[in-house]
Amino acid sequence: MFSYKDIGLVNTKHLFEMAMKGHYAVPAYNFNNMEQMQAIIQACVETKSPVILQVSKGARAYADKYILRNMARGAVEYAHELGADIPIVLHLDHGPNFEVAKDCIDNGFSSVMIDGSALPYDENVAVTKKVVDYAHQFDVTVEGELGVLAGVEDDVAAAESHYTKPEEVQDFVSKTGVDSLAISIGTSHGRCKFTPEQCTRNADGVLVPPPLAFDVLEGVEKKLPGFPIVLHGSSSVPIEYVRIIEQFGGKIPDSVGIPEEQLRKAAQSAVCKINIDSDGRLAMTAAIRKFFAENPSKFDPREYLGPAREELKKMYMHKNIEVLGSAGHAFDK
């Protein structure tokens, strides 16, 4: 057993209490490698934001669970060296079963998600409670999920979404003991969060998605007053990154995300954690494609990963300041 407390990480409990009081959302940024981690920590230190370093099952397979644990240790020390001991969470995103969640808890994660949303309701309750009962022995916080998000990202895939049913959430939280709840209100995984048929087009021909189901969110809030709510699949898929990628040889048609003004509105409610992954992938890919197109003779990874890291940092700072509202809240009491 390796405790997250030994490396200076925190769980989400206090962060979510402060976020709900302050009407902002804590950023949950997925990462797989050193450059992503550096960009996240730089951005959050400079904006004085708390942060959740989020790791999917695929990221654990790619980077190795022991390396990730030590990257989290490095993130804590890196923030200290940069001059601000911001609160940092290491979180399992979309844990597929009890065994993976337990392994993360045993290896230094301070928070885990168990995603039983595709299971029948009673089975979702059972597996979520099993994870909660184990995690709470070690002061690890647990996120559960009700409702299904459409789209594909890493190992998570669903053909269509199913909104969370507000009438189920109180029973689910009571029976499982989860610390936060991910809900489905129209966000989606991946870079194509809606089909073209679901969208309209503006004067520039850019796809405009349908609005989020804020009535469902309000229904959940009424059933669970003061309880932390999480939004998955909340990348905005910035059109500038899509255009750069396609300008320099990429083919990612019909890319559309969640408008930032809708995320800002959600962050001012009970939503206190917002997950962002695809935007980081797009920012990195846009910067790297542009670099190679302009520097075809270059092959040193430092020369193309450096600009990618800078673009990531810029994007994360924008999210903290303009979208999630978490900037300046790292040390809320």
C-alpha cells in the first residue's frame, strides 16, 4: 500500500467544498506524458488554481502505473519549485471495475472514479459501493456516474447518450456513499461531440451544437442540494486548433465541442469538477503539425514538444481564468 499523502497529494473533498462556495469548477486535465504534466502544473501555478491530474485506463497502460505515481510526486515538487504549493489530486478517470480502482488506490491515487454507468442500475450501485467501502478506508474520494455520455475517448465508447434521471440520484448517492457524481446533460467524449445533423451552422459555416440540458442539472441539484456534481466530455474543441491541424495535413471533419459559455454557466452551479482531455490533444497536435510543416528538416523531439507544451500551457491558463473560474482559488479556506 502506497499512500498519496506520502507524496503531498490531496483528495477532492475540501476542493469541492470550496468550489461550490466560490461558484467555480476545479479543472480535471488528462495527461499521459511529461510535457502535458509540465504544462498543466505551470498553468495552474501561474493562475493559482487547484488541479486534478486525471489518468485514464489507457494512460496507465501507456505510461506505466509506477511512472505515473512518480510523475505525480514530481508534479507536487515541481509546483513547489515554481513557487506555489497548489493542491494537486491524482485521479483515476473512468475506472472500469473494482480491481483497477483498488490498484490505483494502492498505488498512490488520491481519488478514483468507478464508472458503472453502462451497467443495470443495481449493478452500478453494487460496484460503486464496493469501491467506496475500500477507498474510504484510506481517505481516498470516489466519483460515481449515472447516465451515459456518447462518443469515444480512450477505452470509453457509447453510441448514444442517456441523460441522468434526477429521480435516481438521491437513492444512488445514499446507497453508494460516493463523494461526487458525474451526470449526463448533453456533453460527450471525443472531438465530435455531436453529429452535423444535431447542429446548426453559423455564418462562417462552423457547427453550432445544441445547448446542454440545464433543466436536468437543475433537477439533480434539487434532489441533491449542496452535493458535488461532475461533467465529463467537456472539451470545447477550439476551431482554431481544428483549422491548424487541417491546414497542415490533418483530417478531422465535423469536429465540434461544448461552447465555453455553457461550461462557465455550469461551473457557477453545483458542477465543481469539469473534465477536459480532447482540447489538450488538439492543442498538442496543432502545434506539432505546424512545427513540422514549417521545419521539415527538424527531428529533435525537444524542438517540437517544446512548442506543444507552450500551446498547452496557454490553453490551460485560458480555461482556468475564462471558463472554469478556478484561477486565484488554490488556497481557498
